[in-house]
Amino acid sequence: MGTRKEHDFIGELEISDDVYYGVQTFRALDNFQMSGRRLKNYPFFIKAFAQIKKAAILANKEVGVLDSTKADALAKAADRLIQGEFLEQFVVDMIQGGAGTSTNMNVNEVLTNIALESMGHKKGEYQFLHPNDHTNLGQSTNDTYPSSIKVATWNKLSDLTKAMETLKTELENKAKEFKDVIKMGRTELEDAVPTTLGNTFNAFASYIKSDLERVQYAKEVMSTLNMGATAIGTGINCHPDYKNIVEKKLNEITGGNFKPAENLIAATQDTADFVFVSGVLKTAAVRLNKIANDLRLMNSGPRCGLGEINLPKMQPGSSIMPGKVNPVICEVVQEACYEVIGNDTTIMLCSERGEFELNAVEPGIAYALFNSLILLENAMKTLASKAIKGLNANVESCKKSVLNSIGIVTAFNPILGYEKSASIAKEALQTGKAVGDICLERGYLPKEEIEKILDPQNMLNPQMKAKK
């Protein structure tokens, strides 16, 4: 392939004819080599940016500042990006200086050169269609970049919701399956009082239900955009009617319900919405991590641990110990959760770094937020399909732990009082005797009443009667 000359106000560069990006993307490619993760690795972000650009193009056409020939060519080019074409042309590093200008220009240049070819021109013949004058008309990085992050996040939150619904359903199924499986409850890793395995999984499902409600609200937060703000929120270089039309066009393109911010100046400099969404993701990660860790502990064994459940056997667990199987799905889910929790700190710090009319480190927010969305969605899917769905209960092991526990002495409290119950527990620990046998030996209660009190089923619900 040959080359073409492109220039910006810094100077002139030779650009290979086989690429659709131009001089500003080329400079960013050379300047920013940080994460090794490029824009093309986040196709949902490219799609969102193309949807924003198409909405801007159609709005500019409607208000009469962009002629139909140019607008139609650019809109068709945007459609091709929305459909997933030209991914390899999005080469800038996700971590970049300049508040996202390099990402915006990567999109502008690719769109422009695709449109130029469709108009019968060569790449780089910007006298016919220009990345800044036409593709970026009435826009700035400072409104298109954060708006694209929000559209991308809105879409990924929809994907996350589906993954969470699947996990919740699997947990609810297990709650029903295990509703009669008695097990020992534990507090601070010590014997507490009996519960059921069904109760355990029902509580897990409740976590996810609560987080689903928060994710739905986070989607609403992401639906408020600052399109029409241009550089700092004043709308300079933008048609007066543009901001009233661009969100309408975007909603037609995406099927969403995006709306303009009440104060475009505030919305352009404030990135706290991303902090809020990240906080929702962090909360979900904390809860998911607890579920994964509890599953690991309940699965521990097979001979020397709790052995209350059997997780599906996914792979050999050791290169030296034959027969060992590790809870690898729970472990990988926990690792993903830890990164989501860490990303929240990154997002908080980047958001705090905003100064005056703009936050220059929004790319750091986008990178961390997108990674959290991807990780959390995959973690939810993985735990549901590879751990929850195929696990089963060790019914006898669960029951045995209840019958052999010292913790069941708690059931004597309402009848014998705390001091006598504590004394029984102490002797049981010292001698290894069952708490019921000690109670009988001491003559505190008849055998029939002891058996009734210590029936695990009678310990699952409130039993105390009002005094007459």
C-alpha cells in the first residue's frame, strides 16, 4: 500500500493508505502506550460512540448546518461502525491524556475516511469532508466522550442485569431444592444455631435481587447526557436548536430514553455519576464475593472440611496431589470481584481530579468502569452456570453437624436460663458428651421434652410463648 500526507497544526505526517484513521490518531498511537488495551478491545464503546456521532450528524442535518450529501455519507459510515465493522481501526490506548480527545478523533477520522470512500474520494481528501469541520460539527470531545461512556455503560448495565437475573434464578432454584436440608448456622466461623441450606441460598438470592434494583437505578443515572455542551457547557459553535434534537435522534437510534442534563456546564465538569455507578458495581462485587467464599467453605473437604455441598468438579486441582479438586470457579469469581472493588478507587480518584470546567482524566474512568462491567457480568454468568447450577447437597453431613453441635444448647435458654445452658455447653466441650445427655443426667428436663426442644425442625422458627 502507498501512503498519504496528512497534517495538523503541529506538522505533517506520512500515513499508510491501508488505515482509515489519520494524523491525530497516529500521534496518539505513538504518545500513549500505557495499558496495552486499545479502543478496539471495547467494541461496545465504539458502537456507543458511533451512535452518538450518528445522532449528532442527523441533528446537524435537521437544523440545516450540514448538507444532505455529507450527512448521509457520514450516517451510513456510522451505521457500519454500529454493526461492528472496522474494529481494527480503533487503535488508541484506553489510557490517554487529553480528556479523551484522541478517542474522539480516532472515531472522527475513521468515520470521515469511510464516508469519503463512499463519496468516490480517497482517504485523507479532507477538502471534501473534514474530521473536525463536518464529522465533529457542533460537538466537542467534552460532550461526545462522556456521553459515549454513558451510552456504553447504559448498554453494559443491561447486559449485567440479564446475568444477574440468571444468577438469581439459579440461587432461587437451589433454595427450593434445599428447603428441607437442615444444616448448622455459623457466626464468626463458630457453631451457632440450625438453619436450612434453603435459607442460605434464599439469602444469597436476596442479595442479587437488591443489587438488581440498584443497577436499574444506575441505568437511569446513565441516561442523562451533556450533548450540546460542546467545550465547557456553554454550547459554543453549536446551533441553538441542536441540543433539543440530538437526544431525540439518539433515542431513535438506540431505543433508549436519554435526556439532556438540566445544567450543561455542571454536567460537563462533574463526573460523579460514574462514581455512583461504580459504587453500585462495588456493592454487587462485595456481595458476590461473599457468596463465592461461603460456597468454598461449605464445599471444603471432602473428608476434613465442612462438606455440606459438592461443587461441580471443573478440573484437576493439583499437579502433585492425585484426586484433588479445587473450587476454581469460586476463586476466579473472587478475583474478578477484587478488581471491581479496586477499580472503584481508581474511578473515585479520577473523578476527584476534575478541575474547573473539565475533568482531564476521564479516560481513566472509562477504562476502569468498562473493565468492572465486563468482569462483573462474566463473574455472575460463570458462578451461575459453572457452580450454582450443578452443585448438590450432602444431606447427611449437614444433619450430622447439627446433631453433634454444641450450638444447639441455645435452644435451652428460654427454659433453663443462660447460666445453666452455658454450664451444659462447658461440660459438653470438656467431655465430648451430647448436650441432651448432660441435661438429662442433671435432671433438668424429662427425655421427651429434651428431644422435642433439640429437634432441629423446632429450632428454625420462633418458638417462645408469651408468659401468662
